[in-house]
Amino acid sequence: QVQLVESGGGLVQAGGSLSLSCAPSGRTFSTYAMGWFRRALGKERDLVAAISRSGGTTYYADSVKGRFTVSRGNTKNTVYLQMNSLKPEDTAVYYCAASQAIRLTPTEGSDYDYWGQGTQVTVSS
């Protein structure tokens, strides 16, 4: 069974920080590009950040550039999303996903093959 488990979500005041992690199980994801998506209430799911298989290439949505950082860990291919200077509009359920697509940092949800269950991030004003 392939599984991605997100953790680290919670409630934080605007301007604060949170760090999310995505831990794989059932398979190594070293050969997969990884992405973070989020879905706010009443809105579609959007890509937040993506990282290549090697970790050498990253992509960020314009809305989070300069505030969020995606990285790959050294064990069990865990992926992290460091979120700084959080804004109320960052409130959403955050999902990690794994992609077998050829491009280094896939940007479409349809490019991703495995998905986590999501973790809630709430940013208060």
C-alpha cells in the first residue's frame, strides 16, 4: 500500500510560521517528483510548491514565493514545506503528492500519482 502522510498543520497567527512534513510509506519516493497542493474553502486545489527527484529544482506559486520553502529530507524521502510570514489567505488543507512525470517539477494535479490525506492549516488575522 502506497501512502503519503502529512503532518505539522495547525492554527497560527498571521505573520507566524509552520513547517509541514510528508512521510512516505509502502514505497520509496526517491524516483518521484514531489509537490505540495492546497485547497481553501470554496476554491479549487492549487499547486503551492514542487521539488524535483534530486531536490535540485523547485517551483513555487507566485502567492508563496519568498515565504515558503520546499525541501527533501535525507531519510525515507520525507518532503518538507516551511511556511513563513503566513497570511489568512494561506488557510487551507495542504496535501503532498508524488509524481512520475518526466518534467522536473510537475505543476498539474493530473501529473501526480499518489496523494496524502491532507493537513489543515489555519491562519488567524
